[in-house]
Amino acid sequence: MSLKMKLIPLALGGLLTTAVLVLVAIFVLRAWWNTPFEVFGFGEAPEQPIAFPHNQHVQIDGISCAFCHRNVTEGDAATILPVEGCLFCHATIQGDQAPPEVAKVVAYFNENRPIDWKKVHRLPDHVQFAHEPHIRFLTQVQGLSIEQSCSTCHGNVREMVEVEQVRSLKMGDCVDCHRNNQVFTENKDITDCTTCHY
């Protein structure tokens, strides 16, 4: 076998390796400065097990974010109502006029299964985020309603049929928001690393 024939597989392997490294670098850099590519489920609203039109519930029906996300004013996670919470309203509202999605909720209830909602807003595992202090600051210090407070990070959910991530939620986004709002605790600047990374 000639030297030329031996070099062809090496050259192809080198080109393939270079192409893979370039694609990985582009993905990492794009994710660093912006939201990741809209592939593999990044950057788009995940398909939920049951359609939940937020615009209907929030804008038209006037339901507060805190009604379904009960823990948002008290704890770290916003939480979501169990199936019984959905039926609390839909058992008496609409009756036979209920949309087909309500029948799915009833089926989950009858089978004693929780609804496996897909997470929309993702932060890395090494980042801790507590909703309660943010809601408290925005409602008590800034004078916003709970819905306005939620829209600060989550966007105008009241007009969304499917909720999707509208802000990058990258570290710079959070730090800039804290600095712009001059958020401080008694003893330290809220931009101290240990505030979110612990």
C-alpha cells in the first residue's frame, strides 16, 4: 500500500475530528452568550402532557399565578397544583362544555396519577434559585403585582398559549438585574457568588 493511500484515512479522520470540535465550540459559545440552539428541545416550549393555555386561565379567567403556583410566595420552588387542584375548578366550571383537555385531567385523577408537567425554565444544577425573595422584593419594594413580578423573568405569560423561556437566564442576565435594581442584603452585595452558588 502506498504512502498516499495510508494518508487518506488519516486526513479524513482529522477533518471529521475538526468538524466535530468546531460544532461543539459553536454550540458552547452560543449557549454561553445566548440561549442554546433550538434543537434537542432547547429554546422552545416543551410539549406538555395536557395543553394548558395560560392566556385563557390568566388573561381571560383572571386566575393569579400564585393560585396554581402556590409555593411561589413562600419557598424556593414555585410548585404546581396536584390534579385535584385542576378539578377544584373544572368540576364545577363548564360542565359538559369543558374542553377535551379537562377529560384528560379527569382520567389522571381517576387513575390516581400525577400530571408529569415538563420543566420550561431550566437553570444549571449548580445554581440555586429561590422564588420567594424575588417575589417579595418585586411586590413589596418595587410595588409590582405577583403577575408583573413573574413576568420579569418569565415574560408575558398571560398572553402565552404555551409557556416558553423568553429570557436567557444566564448568569449575566441575573447579575445585571440585581445591579440595575440595586439589590443588597444587610451585609453583602446580592451579586456575591455564594448567594446563588451553594
